[in-house]
Amino acid sequence: MYSYTLTFKEDVDRLTAPEQEITLQSPAQAGDFIILSDGSRHQVMFVTHRADYSSLYLDKGVRVPQS
């Protein structure tokens, strides 16, 4: 499992995000899409790695209509 903190391009996404961290089954790469628990879809712009954590920088979110 791969754990990441989330960083958002738009402050409104950061303030309304249902998660500030996410765990994935495979490593994230730039260009991947992440769907958060509220149904918003964000594209990974880039990934940063530090000694104690990794971060995903996410583009502006798009809400997927609920059917």
C-alpha cells in the first residue's frame, strides 16, 4: 500500500476535500486520476517524495454527477 498526503491546486478544493491523505494499492504517477470519497475526480499533476512522506499535487476537482 502507498500512502500520500494531498495538496490541491485550488484552495476551495483543499478546504472542502473529504480527505487530506489517501492510501492506494499502486504508486501514483503524474496524469493519474484520483476519485475522493465525495465523488470528486482530480488529476495528479505531480508527486513529491520526502524522507517521511509522499505528496500528490492535485488539479482542480470535477464532481461526477450522481445517478
